Amino acid sequence: MRILFLILTTLFFQSATSLAQNSLSKEERQRLMSLDFEAFDQDMQGGWRTFANEEQFELAADLIVEYLGLHQDLDDGQLSVMNFHVGQMYALAGVNAKAVPYMKASKKTNDVMAWNAYVDATIAFLEKNKEMMEIKRKELEVGSMMPAANNKNLILIKKLEANFEKSYYDAIRNQ
């Protein structure tokens, strides 16, 4: 009886998750996919961010992945940003195994602002590699042209370091 309860509970939660991810109408999904890059990615209240703001992180990530598949015309900078956002959304959802490949895909070949060190430090946090995180944080400190006090990426990495044992979600919210 207990096993049956566990199976039914698991099926219920899997169905609820699937239902939430498929809760967008075909029309809404098409509307989102037809947005230009600025409206889909950079509007803090629109595009995929609508769902991130509602803490539907996995749905937000899945929408970005779908958008990436449909928009082959994005430039390298746009691809980098969006891949990082996919990774970030999966990390916020607690799906670190899905997050890491997208974060790796966000690395830049022409990295003048130590973006790759920031990405590697974030990955080290997700993989719970404290030693690597410290190395990459130091690279970010040295390699970035931005003053440390104004460097949002460095500030976030320091926050992750200070909350290393927590999930990405809890660490960036410092809960």
C-alpha cells in the first residue's frame, strides 16, 4: 500500500510539472517565439522573464531553448547571453546537470571583460568545486576592467562563495 501511495504521489507531481510546462496556449507560445531578441530576452517584464519573475524557472529555460532553436539568426553575443540565461534558469530550478552545458555554451571567444571566468566560477559553484570557484573568482577580479565595487558579476560570485553550501536559488537570494 505504501509503495502504491509513493507511485501515485510521484505520478501526480510529474503530471503537475508537465501540466505547468504545457500550460501555455499554442497562440501564446507562438507569440513568444515571434518576438525579436530585445523583446524576448531584454525586456525585464516580458518574454521569458515573465515566467522567471513568477519563479517558473524551468518553463522559462525551456522557452529560451525553444527560441534558440527557432532563431538561427542570432549573433554570437546574443547566443552567449541567452545560453547563460538558460543555464541560470535551470540552476534556479535546481536542475544543475541541465544548467552546466548551457553555461559552458555561453563562453566567449573574444573575452575582454573576464566573462569566461565568471561563467567558470558559476559552474564551479553548481558543481560544488570550492577550489575552482576561488581560482575563477580571482581571475575575474584581475581580468575585468570594471572596478570591483561596480562589477555585478564579481559581486554575484562573492555572494555565491559566501553561501557556497546552499542551492543557487538560495545563495543568490541569500536565504
